[in-house]
Amino acid sequence: MIPYRDDNPHFRTPIVTIGLILLNVLVWLLVQGAGEPAALATTVCELGLIPGELAHLVHPGSVIGLGNGAGCVLGTSPTWFTPLTSMFLHGGWMHLIGNMWFLWVFGNNVEDAMGRERFLAFYILCGLAAAFVQVAVDPRSVLPMVGASGAISGVMGAYVLLYPHVKVHMFFLLLIFPLTFAIPAWTMIGYWFLLQLFGGLVATSDAGGVAFWAHVGGFLGGVLLVRLFRDPVLVAQHRRLAAWS
């Protein structure tokens, strides 16, 4: 199921949300070479978050393979900045497009409720929370973690508290038949969160793929931080205008 829009108009130009989307796209195109194998491998190794390397639990000089003959040499360069840089990297076109789509659907309204500066700080803190939860759960993992999904999970956590009953329109492909339907935000996001929690509980550290605990950590970070970062005046204004519209 994919959310494609919500019944929740935004009333200020979501400059930070748009800026974050553009920044992620530019990093993908200009830094990661739009997925060119050598550029992708270099950025994932040097700027991606590798839990075991950040926690200094890997033997310096260890090599992990990334496929296509590429690999990362661990423990030989600084890693303190990777929790931040990793949230602006992606592993493929679909990874990037999916994350940016979710950011647009949910980010503009959360920015409406926080204001631009607060929303930017909130987004980054949620991304860092996601990274550190993933490291805490599996500190010996040598699988690189990249993507904006941890920070976006925090945005979704904020959204479900700010706008729990707003209808989110979903797209679902049943065999070859496209279906659309609308459900309250708390239902859609609650279901998504349970999937992440279940995925984290059953996934193994060497399975690769989705960083479920980063999603859980980012979401919980958003739930905890939203009351500190929301602007009561903007929230009230948004609700009045939404009711009027």
C-alpha cells in the first residue's frame, strides 16, 4: 500500500520540505553519480553508517563486499559524521523516490505545524535518533546503512500525533487491478509502524535490506520530540484553516 495524498492542505510554502527533497536528489545525482557503481560504492563506504565501524567493534582493515567486486575497508577513516551524512544518501532510484514521496506527503503538514527552522532541526534529530537506535540494537553489524527513511519515520511519528484523523489516500495493486481507498492517518501509520517493529524482531543482522530498527527509532524520536518542536500558534492556525477549507 502506498500513500499518494492526504486531505490535509498546507498553508505555507513548505520550503524546508522542498529543500530537503532537492538536497537528497542533488546528492544522489552529483555525489553518488545517480547510482554509477564506483561512485555508489565509494559514497556508501565513506559516508554511509556502518554500525560496527562507528562503535569501533570491527578489526581495522577488515573488508566487506558490496557486490560487483566493490567493497569497504573498515576502521581506517573517521566515522563520527556518518550518522548525519548517511541520511542524505540512497542505494538506488526506487529507494530515493520512495523516501522523497513519503517526505512530501507527510512533511509539508508537519512543517506547517512547526515552522521552518524548528522542522529542519526536528528532521535532523529524528534522523540521528534512527541511526543511534540501529547501532544500539546491532552494534557489530558491518552492513552500511543509508537513506532518509529514519528521519522521515520521525516525520510520520509527528504527523500521527498532530493529525491522527486526517484521511490518507492509499494506492494498492491487487494482482493487476489498481485499488484506491482512504483511511485515517492513525490507521495507516500505525499499521506501518507495526510492520517495522515486526520486521526488526524477526530480521537477522546479516539479512541486509531494510534497517527496521532505524525506522522504529526515528518514529519514536518523532513521537517524543513533536511536543517540543510544534508551534502552538501555527498548529491552531493550521487547524482553523483546514476546518474552513
